[in-house]
Amino acid sequence: MFKRLLQMKLEEYVRRYFKTHADVKLVVVTGSVGKTSTKVAIGTVLAERFRIRLHEGNHNADLSAPLAILGVKYPDNIRSVSAWRTVFRAAKQRIAEPSDVDVIVQEVGSDRIGQVPHIRRYLRPDIAVVTAVSPEHMEYFGTIDAVAAEELSVVNFSGMALINRDDIDGRFSKLITNPNISTYGSDDAAEYYFVQKSFGIKSGFEGTFVAKEWESPVATSLRLLGAHSIRPAVAAGAVAVKLGMSADEIATGMQKIRAVNGRMNVLRGQENTVIIDDTYNSSPLAAASALRALYALDAPQKIAVLGSMNELGESAVVEHEALGAECDASQLAWVVTVGDLAEQHLAPVARQQGCQVRSFANAIEAGTFVHSVMEPGAAILFKGSEGKIYLEEAVKIVLRSTSDEKRLVRQSEAWLERKSAFFAKN
């Protein structure tokens, strides 16, 4: 009851904020995967013209999203009455003060049915961006149709929406009643897209950004890795067009987009190896996309370290088997799995594909093995989930410099203590 009262109070403050500051634009980002990368890309591009409020964490919690929108710090002790009084005073002050931002970019995640539709109670986004509809938290959603209904619900109570054409099946268009939608994606099937001219592991993608409103595309570069990493940048460009930014501003902003820690982030490894750190989380769509990005690289040896994909419910077996089928023996010197699901269901299929496979119970063992077999100049993908996988700790074993550990996910003191206890038992 206490939490519910807090939530209602915070939602009322958000409604009052936008009523008082009607000139502030709100961009909401939802989707099964890619939300944080898309949110940060949007903020990066919009910052070329606008004052931006953007919290770099993700927000599935009912209380944290309203506070992020208001720019008020989440209390350290959520059970403290005095802490919440401090929060409420800060919220009231934010409402009363002149606006300090032009655009708020807010990620809205969902780990159970109803969380995205619920935000209609207190938000009316000017622009909604939907990044993907793919298996997520399937132990709660059950079916992909339920996922689609959840993620796409935001479209129908937003001023306009941008839909990722590549990662959302067209059959879900029946769920959309808002006619003011546009699509973004990887090619000219979408209304906003990027034309790749060249790629280099250090320079990224060179090419042009195409917008339906423009007579000519604009040249720009994307310091990113993987075709699926281009889509958040294209979404950012599309939002910027919708908000009236110039082609030059957008091109400059897109050049400044960088990978978020733990999400297709390129790091330097020992023996002049290239590490693809994609350890924040894992899902079928994201893992398959990461593998394809690894295959696209020119390297003398390629290794894929794949952790179990959590939160897939009854679809876990078939999705791990499908990812195993994506493992290409002509591309991969080794497939290294971490966790029970990956060992039981991904590894056997990868072996059937002709791959050399080794399975380990934890990330430390996997990282030690990779260190023993990697060759100079190798490209190594680490793709894993948060819960009980923690492949960022495997990355540490092959990093060229310990100074890069700050670029890994889950490195706070609390997280390190939690992981230390986990590895001591596993």
C-alpha cells in the first residue's frame, strides 16, 4: 500500500510538471531490446540543439521512471519516510522552477504485463520510439503476441511514433490505432535509414543518413559495431528530424554516438585482440545480431562466448537451440558457453553445426579458457545475461589494460561483492 501511494503521488507530480512546462517535449523509448542504446543515441543527437534530461540507467520500476523524468534522485532507502519527504520537496521545486530542459528522453522497460500501458495514466509522449518486439521475460508474457501488445501500447497514446521496421513483425500493425507513425531501419524499406559506404573496426561505419523529409541524404559516420547498432542511431536521427533539427546538426550529433557500456562496446584485449563486450544482458534477437556482427569482422580467429539467456520461460529450450544453430563452424574457432541452459541446449546444436565447443559453469572459468586459446589479433564476443552469468568478469581476464575495467558493467562495490559471493559458491 505504501509503495502504491508513493507511485500515485509521483505520477501526480509528473502530470503537474508537464502541465506547468508545456513546452518541454517528451520522447519515450520502449521495446524488447535496444532501449538504452536508443535512448542514449537520441540524447546524444538532440544535445546538438536542445537541453536534454536523460537518465542513463534503465527503468522497469514503477517509482524510478517518474523520478527520472523529474530529474530527482532516487532515494537510497525507499522505506524511509524522511527520504521520501526530501524527494517530494525536490519534485515540487522542479515543478515551480523555470524549465531547465527542452526535451526529456525516457526509457520505459517492462518485465510484466501492464507496465507500459500503465504510463498512460501520467504521460502523453510527444514521440514514442519502439525498438523491437522479440522474446523477453517470457515466464510472465507467455507469448510473443503479449509482448507486442505490451511494447506497442505506447504508440496509441503518443503524439507520433517511430517503429523499428527490421525488428517488429508487420503482423503486429493490427495493434496500432495511431495513424501518425513512421518507420526506421536498415534499408529503404523504412522511411529513415542509413546507407553504408564502408566499415572499419576503428572508424566504424561511413555512409549517409536518409530522411523522408529531405531531398538529399546527409553524409555522416557512426562509431559503432554491428548492423543492429546502426538502428538506434537511425532512430536518433529520425527523432531529431521530427523535432526540427537541421541536417548538419543531425550529422554532427550522429558522429558523436558511442556504444553504451556492456552493449557492443569494442575494447582492447591482450595479444592485440578485439573484444566485443556485449555483457549487459542477452536475448535471442540481440545474441543472434551480435554473432552476425562478429562474423562480419576480418580477424584470423573468432571466438564466441555465449551465456545462458535468462527469463525466457517455456521458450528457453527452443531459443537456445536456435542460437546454437546460428553458430557457424566456418567462422568460429571456439564456441564457449556459460550456464546450464547454454550447456544443455545451445552447446549440443553448435556441435552439430561442426563447432568446437567448451562449456563452463561460470564466467571466470570461461575467461581463463579463452585466455588459453586466443591467438594474436583474434576477435572475441562476450554475450551474456545479468543473473548468474556475469560475463563481464570473463572479459577482465583478457583485457589489455585494467584501466578499461571501468567501462564494464556492474562494477560498483555492491555489485562486486555480490558477484564475489556468487563465484565463491559456483
